[in-house]
Amino acid sequence: MSKRTITALLAGTALALGACGEDEAGGPGESSTGGDSGERLTIYSSLPLQGAARAQSEAAVNGAKLALEQSGGKAGKFKVRYESLDDSTAQQGGWEPGATSANALKAAGDDSTIGYIGEFNSGATAVSLPILNEAGIAQVSPGNTAVGITTDDPGAEPGEPDKYYPTGKRTYARVLPKDTYQGAALAALAKEEGCASAYILNDKEVYGAGLARNIEMSAEKVGLEIKGNDGIDKNAANYRSLAAKIKTTGAQCFIYSGITANNAVQIFKDMAVALPDAPLLGPEGVGESGFFDPEDGGLPAEVASRVLITIPGVAPEQYPPAGKEFLAAYTAKFGEKNPDRYAVYGYESMMLLLDAIKRAGENGNDRAAVVDQLMATKDREGVFGTYSIDENGDITLTPYGVFKIEDGAMVFDRGIEPTL
């Protein structure tokens, strides 16, 4: 996608963009090519602020705001403003391709843009990343885990990841590990729960379909028989006939591979009825209040009590000093004693971009220089531990935890060791 194409697309979507964002930390950005220390750069975020992931996205936005505030609104000698955009629609109940591309085009067409936090969903990143890559903008995701976004490792689809990087240069990093590890964690969890077999349903999106393939491959290594792996119709009224089919296979565990917005609550309710003795397992894609909190449309307590969710990282009590300092600061600012984990991811995503700008020194206003520094991140002392970003854009921290649901909230249960 050329600069001319981006400009034309921006003209065509200008009206749609008018209500997308909100200035969070200052006035309009200035040119990103000057050397004046008074120059203001812009970091955008694009997250689903409506639907099942609303609470998590708002937490990520708050985390990003806190990071910029703690940095004095600057990175090195450059002033930085932050603008939060919404990649969802009320009708969709989650991320939507048109809104996502509009956000990416807005950032690409703003000369002051130096960084972009997003997307929350891997499928949305498949839309925005080629646009931002063409524009040379450093992108950090606080939510993506799909293998194919960064590598052609098992679980990726044909053409991935090259189709997301039209310039041939990597411009994207993420603060969660790729689904190679989550697939292994879910397979290992099924075995720990005493299951000799499992049935997988995936939501057919980039994230869900890819993760399901990773679960299947990991299952072979741990001796877990996969009775089936079906894609679902996210708009179905219910899944009773599918649940009845799964019951006939004798599967001892049920594993969902997808996001909350794709009818996950109804899927789990129907599976719970058909498989009354089976553990019900889900990935971080359902680690949202819209899935686990009945007051937010989530699962009823009798179903939730049987659900286990794999989540990247460690429990807050196991955070290093930097993480504990973040939790204290977040609580003081927003009044939340136990902030959502996406507050951490949003905070770290902003800090990672600000650090890249700072390390670029005099060239902190140059997109290419900032991308180079982002991809060269080594031994960074982050809020959830020391990590590097590898040549593909993946974080080197890979632990996973298992969470149960109690009283409408996720509660850390135990760590798990994925077998790769």
C-alpha cells in the first residue's frame, strides 16, 4: 500500500474518523521530522471500547495513560501526546474491520505519529499491521498471541507472517507470548485435569483457528487425544446440536479456542449441559469480564465454577519490584485495588514505545529509528519481569498461569509448564 493509496483512503474515511478518538494528553501533533525539543509526537491506541472486551480495553488505556504521565509526557527530549481510538462497533459487539482500518489509516496519515498500541485482537492486527508497516510506524500489541502475526511456525496460515509486512521490515512487537506456548499450556492443563481426550471448538478467526492448531500439535506431545476441532458459527442462537455431537465422541475435556465476542458464553453454557462431568477450558481470549462476570453478561456461577482459563504471565503477587510499584501507582490513580491484567499490558506497551523513542536519542522523532530501537529491545526491566524482543517481534517471557472463576472474577489457581 503506497503513501498515495493511504492518502486517498484517508480522504474517503475522514467523516468516519471524526468521532473515533479523543485527545488524551495534549493538542494536535506537529510534524515528526523536526529536531526542535518542543516538537510533539503522537502515540495512538486502537482497542475495542465496546462489547465484551470493553473493561479490559479501558484498563489498557488507563495503563497507557499512567505510563505517559509517569514519564512526564515525554520520551527523551520529545513531548508525546496519546490518543485513544476505538476499533469496535456496538453492532459488532467487538472489533470490526472497517473501524480497525480507519484507525490505522488515521495514524498513518498523521505526520506526528511515532507509535501505535494495538490491536487487542489478532484478527484486527491482521487488518492494521500492513497499513502501519507501510507507513513505518512502530506498533506494540497489548493483546495479540496468534503465531502467524510474527512467524511461520506451526499454527500459522499460508502466507503468514510475510503478508503483514509489505515493506519487508519488521515494525511490530507484542508484550504477550505467541500461542505456541498457550496451545501447549491448554494441552498440558487438560492432562492435569485427568482428561485422556478433548474436543476443540474454534471461532475461525486468526487467533482462534491458529490457537486450535497449536493445541492439536501440543496434544500429540502429551498424549492427549483430540476427538475433533470444529469451527463455529458465531451468530448461532445456540450450540445444542453441536454439543450433542461432541458428547457422542466421549471427549473428557472441552476446549474453546477463540474470543468472548464470538458467542463464547452461549457455547460454554451449552457444553456444560451436554458434558456435565467435563472440565471446560478456555484461553486468554475469554479472560474478560464479559465472559466470567454474570453482571456483565458473563457465565452463570454454576457453569463458571467448572471453567479454567490459561493466562500469560504470573500472579500479581509474583511480580518483580517494578510490577509492584505499578500496581501501587495504578491503585492510587484509579482507585482499583486489583486492576485488570490488561492495565499491565497497556502500561508496558506504552513504556516500551517511550523507551524506544528515548533510546533513539536525537532521532526519537524518526519512525525508522524508533522501529530499530523497538526491535533491538534487550533485557528490559518490565513490570512483569526482564525480557527482550526477538527478531520477529516476540517477547521472550513465556510463563502461563491457570485461573479459575469465583464470584464473577478470575482468581489465580496455579502455574503451568507447557511442553514444547
